[in-house]
Amino acid sequence: MYLDEFEYYAPKTADETFELAGRLGSQAKVLAGGTDLILNMKQSLLKPQCLIDINGVKEFQGLIYEAGKGAVIGAATKISELEHSAVLRDKYFALHQAARELGSTQVRAMATIGGNICNASPAAETSSPLVALGTKVVINSAAGERELPLEDFIIGNRKTALEQGELLVKFLLPEPAPQTASCYTNIGLRNAMEIDAVNMAVNLTLEADNRTVKVLRLVMGSVAPRPLVSVEVPALLVGQALNSNLIEKAAAAAAGEAQPISDIRATAEYRREAVFVLSRRVLQEAFNAAQEV
Amino acid sequence: MKQQLIQLEINNQLYEIPVTPRDLLVDVIRKKVGITGTKKGCGEGDCGACTVLMDGAPVLSCLTLAITCQGRKIITIEGLADEQGALHPIQQSFLDHGAVQCGFCTPGMILTTKALLDKNPHPDQTSIKRGIAGNICRCTGYKKIVEAIGAAADRIATREVK
Ligand SMILES: Cc1cc2nc3c(=O)[nH]c(=O)nc-3n(C[C@H](O)[C@H](O)[C@H](O)COP(=O)(O)OP(=O)(O)OC[C@H]3O[C@@H](n4cnc5c(N)ncnc54)[C@H](O)[C@@H]3O)c2cc1C
């Protein structure tokens, strides 16, 4: 497997990157970790004439957390950095869990969070937790900057809201409200190095009584062309004192909302059943964890 | 396309190598530098045979463009023994435990182990298995590999060698 010829650019600053992206337009692809892009090029699914390597641009890298404000994650931050971040584990547990589940040690050392989102696979590991956590993305081009909620950025199977010349530069995660917990779970054909058949993340805030659901977001992955934000689960649970009966009902509602297809990884029927089991599990786990914050 | 000269630091030695942007690191190491311990397996990132260490982190050289590696420190399996040729404790442990069968996965397996033990000097079984989940052994000799890694961790801890 060899690659077609292309020209290689390695900008050092954000401005230089936007200028290149604007000038090269549709001929160019951004190269982050390359774990999707190089593979696609090897398989001749993509044949860009130019690659813009963003790994030398410091502004696109790293995780900064400021108490009371939240976290900012650069698009070119490696999954391995997220996996080992103590702040992420403490404040945004669902994303920490998803980072641990992505690929192998090697893949996590190469892959970036921006690449995972821009690739926009319905089975992507980080999109469900990021959407559940209320993440916004910052998009930039030579013309300027705009912000979008992540659920509006991923618009379909491998489709994003990026226009020509635009890059995803960072993720903005809001500070978790008091008594909030998040968690993530996934299921696939094996325990490691698998593409998810279903994944799911929940972000749950309790009222001061420690039982009543104040805010809840449940997001399903790999059961629709894009991350599926449940409408029915919050409708059933917000304002209610949570118990296993209600959780069972909510899980059934989530299974009803899923729009799974059958493919090589699982049948639609199996996926729907998995949504039921996984939502029951994440809701219970998030409830337990939120009671202990 | 025109070749350009790049500098790569492999096993603490600087090489000046003519490449085109599309040259993959695994091919440059094997064919242009001429050291062949790094193996080419699936070519898709699944098998881990092509693993090398890049600034200490295990990466897949089959999905890495050589041109992106300038200024980075690359270690291949040839760079693990010391100057006198004494094997690294991980290599020795693999030999002692019969963790090498056909040997094709061994270079990648050992480099991934090196990165694992650098981060986590006392991994439990689960951490070992998670750590090498991206290295496939077609002989399926995982039991001995996992044992060899555990023993290597102990050996490094007692001898305090890296
Ligand atoms: C063996 C293997 C196992 C894997 N396992 C998993 C898994 O378990 N879960 C999972 O979710 N994924 C998995 N993947 C897929 C892949 O590793 C991830 O999607 C990864 O996060 C992609 O990031 P990257 O930095 O490598 O992206 P790249 O390949 O560099 O880029 C991906 C796409 O996004 C574009 N892009 C990247 N960054 C930007 C940016 N900042 N702005 C605009 N466009 C951008 C690129 O142009 C390209 O089209 C696996 C891949 C391999 C090879």
C-alpha cells in the first residue's frame, strides 16, 4: 500500500495555517495524527494534492482548565494526553473514559481529538461524551472565527459543518455545575481495539436534595448517522427523584429513539437491545456518582 | 516528485535521507536506512508490528510520514540493547520466558512494553493486557508475553536499570 504524490506543508503558526488552508482550498487536507487520513489515502479513498501538517502549531495543542470557567482543549491535542489528564478524570469523567477506550496505546499516542471529531464517524469514541458535556467548537479561517455547539458541527455520517478553508481549532467545555457527574460506556465485538457497535454518554446534575434530576443529557453513538441526543430520557427524568423503576423506563425510551442499522459490527436489533442495557447502566452509574460529588 | 533531504535521528544517530512527502516512516527505516527490525504487517495500524518509539511514545510507523519526523527522537528495536550489545532487560525477559515464537511481532511488542513500563513501572495484568492490545501475536503466545512483561518490570525495579 503506497500513497499518491502530494505536496507537504508544515506551518508553524495558526495564521500561517489559515492562510494556507484558504489558499489551497479543496486541494488540501489537514494532517493531524493521520490515523484516519493516512489510512484513507492508502486505501485511495482520499487523494488530496496537499497536506497541511498542524502538529507544529503550538496554539492548536494542549488542555487548559480554569476553575469556574471550564476547559479548553486544542484540536491537535493527543488522545493519550487526555487519557492521562487528572483534570479530565476529575471534572469530565465521561471524556476521560472515552479517551481510554479509543484504539490502542499507539493509536492514542498519534490520534488527536480534533481528528476524531472532524472525521465524523458515527462510531467515534469522543463525540458522544463531548456532546453530552455541552461542548462548543471554535472554527477558524483566514476570514475569522465562529463557534458552534458540537451537535451542530457534526451534521451527518462523515460530514461536518466545516467550510472550505476552515479548521477546527478548539473545544470549549463548560464548568460542570455542582452535583454533576458524567460517564461513558461502549460495546463492541471485543474489549480492546474495536470499533463501537454502540456507545453512550450521560451528563447528570442533581438538585440539592441529592435525588431529583435537575439537568440531564444522554447521547448515543453508532445508532444514527450523527450523535443522537435523547429527547425522551430528559423528558421522563428531569424533575423526578430517580429510582431503578424510572431508569428502566428511561432506558426503554432511549432504545425506542435509537435509529440503528445492521452492519458488519452488529444487527439493528442487537444495537437497540444494547442501547437499552447501556442506558440503564450509564444512568445508574451517573446517578450514583452525582450523589457522591 | 523531487526528493528532498531530511534529517532523522534514529537510535541516537543522525541520518540525512532523501525522501518525497509520501514516504512512510516504516519504508524509510527499512529500505533507506537499511535497518529491518521494524516489521511491516497489516499496514493499517491494527497489528502493531511496525511500532517505533517517537520521543518515547509508541507510534505506528506504517501510518506516519517520514517527513513529519524531523527533530524527533526515534528508537527502533535495534536501539534498545546497550553499546556493548547487552540486551535490554525487556528483551532478556522475553527470551527467558519463551515469549518469542516466530518473532514477527516481537520488536513492536517489546517497544510498546518499553513505553508502558516507562509510564507505569509496576503494571498489573490488566494494565499489561491493555498496554499491548495494539500488538497482535499471530502465534497467539500472549500468556508468555504477559508473563515476560511482568517479570521485566520486576527485573527493572530491582536492578534500577531503564
Ligand atoms: C488501528 C486503529 C484503531 C482505531 N480505533 C478507534 C477507536 O477505537 N475509536 C475511534 O473513535 N476511532 C478509532 N480510530 C480512528 C482514529 O484513530 C480516530 O478517529 C482519531 O481520533 C483521528 O485523529 P487523527 O488526529 O489521527 O486524525 P487525522 O487522520 O489526522 O484526520 C482525520 C480527518 O480530520 C481532518 N482534520 C483533522 N484535524 C482537523 C482540524 N483541526 N480541523 C479540520 N480538519 C481536521 C483531516 O483532514 C482528516 O480528514 C482508529 C484508527 C486506527 C488506525
